[in-house]
Amino acid sequence: MTLLHSNGTTVDENDDGPDGTTNSLLFSRITESGVYTVRVRAYAGQGSGEFFLKVARLRPI
């Protein structure tokens, strides 16, 4: 999973979860307003199927 800024640069990415699985988990603090893209791809470009995507707004620090 990759989080991209509107200018195309990578803000953050992750390909493995903290539980040792290949389930991606990404926490990113966005400090600039704008349009961002979340890109999700299959492992090694292979496979297909359903996935669950959750985006949440956290409270500001």
C-alpha cells in the first residue's frame, strides 16, 4: 500500500502488517491539505481478490 501526494511523490508505504502477516497497515500524519491517492496492489503483482480499506481522520495533536 502506498500513499501518494498530489504531486506524485510517495508520502508513506507499507507492505507487511505489524502482526507478521502480509496484510498492510499504514498510519500517516498528513500535514498539508490537498488531494492524496492510496494505491493498493497485490503482493509481487500477482493475485486478486477482495480487500478492506479503512481511512480515518485522527484528532490533531
